[in-house]
Amino acid sequence: MMVRLHSKKWTLLVSVAVVFGSVALHAADNPVNTVFVKTELYIWNRFSDFLQVLRCGVAAGPAIGAEVAITEYAQLGAYAARERGVEFPHFLPPLWLVPYVEDEPILRHHAGVYRTTSFGPWRRENTLIEERRFRRAPADLRAQLGLGLGQVYVNVDSMAVADFFAGVVGIDLQSDDEDLDPNARRYPADQLGRGVTNVCAGIIEVPFNMMQVTKDRGDFAGATTGVAQGVWRFLVRETVGVVEVITFPMGWPAIIDPEYPFLPGRSTDWGVNTPTFMRHF
């Protein structure tokens, strides 16, 4: 009874894998791929917009004073500094990879002597040269503190906030969203189906290779070379399948050729291609 139940489980597992593989195999022009890619792009753009909301900075050099502002119409502060500073997107350096990928500058340097006094909409400063201070925009919310030999700066970009919420409903206020590249062919639905199939049905490689090698080279070769070859290919399919399932949003081409373990009429020819992500970097 236990053997029969175990056999039924394997039959069900392989059947599910066959369904996934069959759908993915005929999915080259499947609109599901387009839905996947557009959804990924939407999530990427909203994440990128969110990361643009906060700008931060630090500076070294003699400084004294502070300033806070809720737009340029509600400011209060006074400070003087002779500084060399750097401005960056936020305090999470690993996520600086996002602007890097989008070819946006990550760091903005400034240096020089700068003095200012502000109250409400009124401001007096010693110079209008922007390269001597941290950036500010009319609608930003910001705070800055200079004490001794350093300064810290935090700025909330109000336009980026508006762009983020507008982007949720499909409006790109700042025209900075990434668009689909018509030259880039990505098939995430194919990759997901292929990965699930390889994970669930990779074991088929063992009996298949035993039968194929037996057919081509005889029983002894099938029982030795066929088994060893099948086990190796099974392990490779399982590993590649897991990688493909985890990374399916990338929509990479197949790593294993043949890409499915049960393609009709396949021979014993087999190969592992260099993954696309390794060729690109």
C-alpha cells in the first residue's frame, strides 16, 4: 500500500511538472510574459521613486549653527561653515545600486565658505554659488546642523513624494520612469515554468538516460554509464531549476539544452550554456 501511494505521489508530481513545462514551452509569444515584465517594471519604478524621496549628506570643516525648513516659505536658522561635503540619496548604501543601474549620479560634492540666515520666506546668504552648500529646492522639507568640525543634512524632496504617489496610478510627474526596452527579449513565465519543471521532473533524467544509453550502446553501458550520466544530469537540472525559480523575474534564456527533461524525440545530446547574467557582466 505504501509503495502504491508513493507511486501516486510521483505520478502527480511529474504530471504537474509536465503541465508547467508544456505551458512554458509554447509561451514564446504568451501575453503572460508581457504581464510579468510590465509588473516588474512598475514595481521597479515605484521603488526607485520611493528611494528618491530622501537625500542626506555630511560635511567636514569648521561649522556652527542650524536650520530647519518646511518649504522656502517657512525657514528658520543661521549657520556659517567652511566645509567640504558630500550629498547622497539616503542612509542605505546598498540601495545606491538603484540609481547606479539607472545611470544617475549617486554622490554630489561641494566645498567652500558659506554663511546664511533665514526666517520665514526671507533669506540672506554670502553667495549664490550652489557648489558651496548642500542642495535645496523651494518645496523641500529639510534640516541641517553644524557643530564644531562637521555638519549633517537631511532633505525630503516634496516633488519626489508627489511623483511616487502619482506613479501609483500611472502618472510620471518627473518623467523619470524606466520604459520597456523593445530590443530586450525577456520571458519570465517561460523561466518559471522551466524551473518548476526541472525541479519536479528532473528525476526523469535517470531512467531516460538509462534507456537511451542501453538503446545506443547495450545493456552493460545502460546499467553503468547510463545511470551515472542520468544521476549527474538529474542533479544539474535540480540545481539549475532552483536558480531559475528564484530568479524567474529576470526572464533569462534556458541554461540547460534541452531545456525540458521530456522533450519529444530528444537524443542523448546534452549541454549547459553560460548563463545570460554571466555573459552580461
